[in-house]
Amino acid sequence: MTLRNFGMGKRSIEDRVQQEASCLVEELRKTNASPCDPTFILGCAPCNVICSIIFHNRFEYRDQNFLNLLERFNENLRILSSPWIQVCNNLPALMDYLPGSHNKLFKNFNYVKSYVLERIKEHQESLDIDNPRDFIDCFLIKMEQEKHKQESEFTFDNLIATAFNLFGAGTETTSTTLRYALLVLLKHPEVTAKVQEEIDRVIGRHRSPCMQDRSHMPYMDAVIHEVQRYLDLIPNNLPHAVTCDVKFRNYLIPKGTTILTSLNSVLHDDKEFPKPEVFDPGHFLDEKGNFKKSDHFMAFSAGKRICVGEGLARMELFLFLTTILQKFTLKPVVDPRDIDITPVASGLGHMPPSYQLCFIPV
């Protein structure tokens, strides 16, 4: 409810995303059309939007604290996606005794948590109960209201954990998808050309893109959906649990059972998506070129506990990508035929391979 009140995925935060898109464009201009790895720049933009919701401020893109946080998130996703973590998951008793990347993982977690803790202490000192500024203020107020309630979930530990989760989940997933989208567009210049033609026709070169434009841009909408389908970011979703005994297809799933939903099997269902192993925006277009919804599009999980940031992520992907393609021509550093867009398969998620490109101002 608090996230919705602060505009998560709603019009009230659209201005904030548009402002960040302008900052992103300015930062990309500073590359001077030279080859660059877009990882950190594309991480800064969604991270700043989340920071405005949680902390009520944004960072400059060259801020060293900001870059340190992003580096740790990026490194943790790589570690969590490694075969070593599968060993740790299966043999957790060994983790206390063995050296390995899991120690780096915990160190990174602690670094980010200590940063969040500092910000929470600052909020406590300047809190105005009648004028909450952001998510942390609202949580602190709720803690005060429920301080005599024994079973309250509004505890200091939960505030740190929740802020940390929003910070991490709201940054890495969106930036990874943006990075992959640019790689796909480098590989498929014919798709990029169609998208930019649609941008010129609907928005032009001088007005900032807004969410109302999306309903008039079916091809761009289809491209973003196909990027998410093809990337298949978290193939087996995050673990969930049933809250009561469930009867499903003659099976009994007892209360508390951990469930892993295979999103991969739905996103690559060949009955819904002909040639699922091929990148094709046509999977989300009808014969007239209109955007076509699909019940098989489950990039944001499934069920009641679907991604809390889905609305915000959809907004960011559309506004950031549209703004980049409105202002720049994407130039690969190798022949498009030599670009490999196969996601790097891993334990937790799919990652785009490392690459460089040039952002040529239009």
C-alpha cells in the first residue's frame, strides 16, 4: 500500500522516471560516441528511481558510494548465478568451513545493509510523523504505532531487510533487462529501425516520451515483451510456499511446501510462441500489427505474490528504452552477424553476455 501511495507504477512517479531518463541521456552523451560497456550507466537509472521511493533522493552517476553499491549488487547476482552457489544450497553445513565466493556474497550483503542502516538512522533523527517523505519514514511511523503489539511485523530488522530487498530487486532486474534489450537491438538493426520509425512518427525528436504514448506504439511494446520473453530472466522464479494444503491435479501439496514455478516452460511454449528459440516481436503482434496480449507472458512471476514492482518496471523499460532510441543511434563495435545474444545460462538467472557499443547522438 505504501509503495502504491508513493506512486509505484503510477502516474505520480512517471515524472520522476522521465527526469531520470533525461539524466541517463546526458550521461550517455558523455561517452562521446566512443565504445563503452553500458552496465553501470544502465544500472544507475533504475537504482535512482528506487532511491527516490525509499530514501527520497537520487545520486549523481559518478558518485563513488553509488558505484560501490551497484558493483556489489552486480557481483552478487553473478555469484548467486554460479554453480558454486548450487553446491552451497545443497550442502549448507560446509559453508562455515570452506573458502569460496559465498563469503564475498555475505560481505557484499553486509556492505549494502550497513549503508541502508545509516540512512535509516538519518531518517529517525529527522522524522516528521505528520509528513512522511518516503518508504522508510512510513515504515518507522508504523513501527511506532505497533510498538506495543507483540506479533508486529514492523520491526527494525524487517525494515532493513525490506529496504534492502526493494533496493536490490528494483535495480538489478530492470538494468539487466535494459542491457539485454540494447544487445538484441544491436543484433537486429531491422528491428531497431522499425522502433525508431515508430518513435519519430508518434513522439518526434523533441518531446519527452510518456506512458500515454505506449498505446500508440504497438511495435515498441511488442519488442519490450519479446526481450523479456526471450531473456527469461529468472527461469525458475524465486521460491514461494503454499499457505494451506492445496489439491492440484490429484496431488496434495501440504501447507508450507516450497514451490518453484517453471516460468521458462511458459515463456518458451511453442504452442503460444511459434519458434520460441527465435527473437521475434511478432510473437506479440496480431496480423494487423496491433499489440497482442498473451496469458503466457509471465516474466514477472505468477500468482498473488507476483512482482510488487511490475508496474514500475514496465514504466521504466518503456520510458528508458524509448528515450535512448529517440536520442541515439546504436552502433555495434563488431558485425551484427557476429553478435551472440544467447543469455548466459546460470543457476539463478539469465544474464546478457558482456559487450560494448557506441551511442551516436541523433
